[in-house]
Amino acid sequence: MSEAFELRPYRESDEDASITLWLETWRQAYPSINFDARVDWWRNRWRTELVPTAQIVVAEQDGAMVGFVTIDASGY
């Protein structure tokens, strides 16, 4: 059985954990692509496109971020 987690709104202090989680999940999903080279691009997109316009919900387990979802006007 999975351990319980909590959902909460994104906080500005979650940025580094969000970027790290994005990087790790995309590395696993697409191991042939060098996502390390895309971190600066993603951080800029996160700050300028997603955080200002999307609702972001964080999943947290034992004080650590284990997931997040961004929901914007298009629903994603």
C-alpha cells in the first residue's frame, strides 16, 4: 500500500524542488535526451509562463515534493 501524501498550493520556495523533480522524471521517461542541457530553458519557462498563469498543486510526502501539476487556461 502506498504511503499517504498531502496536496497543497505551490509556494515560491518550491521552485528548486519542482525543477529537480521535472528533470528527474524527464530523464527517466526519455533517457536518450540530454535534459541537463535544458534546465535553464525550463526554469525560465517555469518562472515566466507557468507560475504567473497556472494553478500549481504540489503533492508532498514526509515533507518532500513527490509530484506537482500545473493547470492553466487550456486545462494542462
